[in-house]
Amino acid sequence: MAASMTSRVNASMFVRTLIVFLLGVVASPSLAQWGMSTGTDAMEMAIGRESVDRYADLLGFDDVQRDTAKMLHSDYLDQFKSVNDTFTEAMQKIQEEAGQSGDWQKMMKPMGTIMEGFFGKLEDLEETFFSDLKMLAMEPAQEAAFVRVERARRRETVGMAGQMATISGATIDLHEIARKVEVSGNEAAREALLAYEAEIDPVNTRLIDAAFGFMRDNFERMKKMGEDETQAWNQEAMEKMQEVMSDMRDLGTQGKNINARYARQIMQMLPAEQQSDWDREVKRRTWPTVYRDSSAERQMDAAEKLDSLSSEQRENLAAIRDSYQREATPMNERWAKAIDEQQADQEGNWWGWGNDDSEVDEIESEREELDDRFVERIRALLTAEQLEDMPDVGGSGFDADAVLRQFGGG
């Protein structure tokens, strides 16, 4: 009896966490009034303008075809926004009603119905856009190249599925890193990237299908939950969900391994002056919490831009940067390794619930202490006037736009 009660309580906790997660993916503006917004918008799931430019490049479109593609995309965005606005308004009304009645379970059925319909509309819009785009690719070479457009879109879309896989580096896009590091003139790297996109695509496809199927299944459970929670989230349903999430983690691990292998190969093909840039960008995207610009690095960057620095101050700042890198580099490597080990131990848990993450927390605290210590050293080097001229470099330094671009939006 006690075990059964515990199972129901754990299921209930998981259900609520899952719903917040799903809403955060597709409808976070409607969560803002509950204080649960992730700060994103479903519009960020739309095909981005930069993406359409890349598709046109891949297809070798002429100016007329390119302009037509942009016109199709503009129409697509207008329809996407209309659907998103209707969805957000409907969700807000449901939440207002639930807030007045206090009946949390009652809102599950209409919410599941609306979210299911919303996802269906988004899929229809995307399918129509790509069907129209494919009609523009009339030349034989363009028709043959269209598979690369489809792969590119899946690399953009898989970022959302990767959140469920919870594997660092599972859904990074080496093509995007290649654009960032500007390796387009390297023929060996270009050939490796072509091989990479062909190998990673089946894994991305399966992960996307699993993740979106998982969400649709749970929209159905939300609809049933409005009638009978015990039937919607019984033991059989929980076991099926755990099986699907285990499959997603396996796919995420496959994606991580393919990304890491090709990242190493491509780095070896680059000239020495580009290898460090490539390695740094791969690490930043694989372990963003670890390798984003730290508070100390942002302080150093800002201080070095001050026109009033003396030669002695510049030399001291350079020495501080070298010292920081010597201490931070091994610490970051330990932190990234601890994250990987923690994720490997999550098998069978809901997003790692119940796992011991003390080592990750311990190393993160060490890094914070290191950053604080070096920020003090940097600021102690500057005069009062220079400190006043320093720009505000607070915050996390996290490039949210870069993450959102993985969703195809931005």
C-alpha cells in the first residue's frame, strides 16, 4: 500500500514537471503569469530567415528563386505568428479560469487538446513551406541538393529534442561551428562536413521523431488526465514513458559520439591558427555552462578596452589572464567530465532525478570562487575613474540567441 502511494506521488510530481517542460518548449509566454516562463516564445521554433538564406545557398538558387523563397517564407512567418497568437490567447484563458476555480486537474483536458492542435498546425505550416520550396528547385542539381536542405532543418530542429535526451553535445551542429570559425575555404573540412551531415542525419531523425512522439503521447495523457488521472498516468504509461526516454538518451549518446568524432577530425584538418578557435567553439556548444565566457573573462575583456590603461596596467592584465587560464583550464576539464559522468548515471531516472550531483556542484563552486578572486584582482588594478568607465558586464554571459538558433528561429 505504501509503495503504491509512493508511486502515485512520484508520478504526480513527474507529471507536473513534464507539463511545465512541455509548456516551456511551446508556450512559455502563457506561463509568465505563473512565474514559470523560460523566457522563450514558440516563434523561436519557426524556420528562421538566416536558415532560408542558407537553404538558398545549398540549392544554388538564382536571384529570382531566392526572392521567391523569401516571399514564401514571409507568408509562412505570418501564418505561424497568427497560429501562435491564437494558441497563446487560448492558453491564457484556460489558466485564468483555472486560477479562479483552483481546479488544476480540470484544465488538463482542454490544455492537452489545444497543445495537440497547435503542434499539428506548426507541422502543417512547415510541411507546406518545404513543399513550396522544393517546387522552386527545378534544376536537376537543385533537386538532388534538396536532401541537404532537409538535413539542415533537422539539425536545427533536433536542438529541442536534445533537451529531452539530456546529453551534452548530442545536438550541436558542426556546420554552424564551421560558419562561426569560417572554415569554408578548407576543402578537406568541407568533405568531412558532408560525410558528417549524412552520418548524423539518421540519428537526428530518430531523436526528433521520438521526442515529438513523446510530447504528442503526453498531450493525449493530459486530455485523459482531465477525466481520470489514475488512468492517464498508470504504471503501464509510466513504464512506456521511461522506455521512450531511455531510447532518446541512447540516441543522444550516439549523436554526441558522432559530433565528437567529426569535431576531432575536422580540427586536425585546420591550420594551427584556426584549431584553437574550433576547439573552443565546440566546447562552448557542448558544455555551455562550463565554457561560456566567465565573469572574470568578461571583466578582463572590458578592462582591456579602456583607452586610459597604462602600459604597465596592460602588462599586468595580460599576466592576470594567463594566470586565470592556467587555473581555469584543468578545472573546466574536470567540470565537463563530471557533467558527462553525471549524465551517464541518469539511466532509468526522470531527467536525472535522485542522482548525486555533488561533484558537479563542488567543481562549479570552485570555479565561482576562482572567478570572484580574479575579478577582485582585475578591479584592484584599475583606478577609481577607470572603474567608473567600465561597462556593465554582469549576468551569465550565456548566448541565448545562439541557443535559440538551434531551434531554427531567432
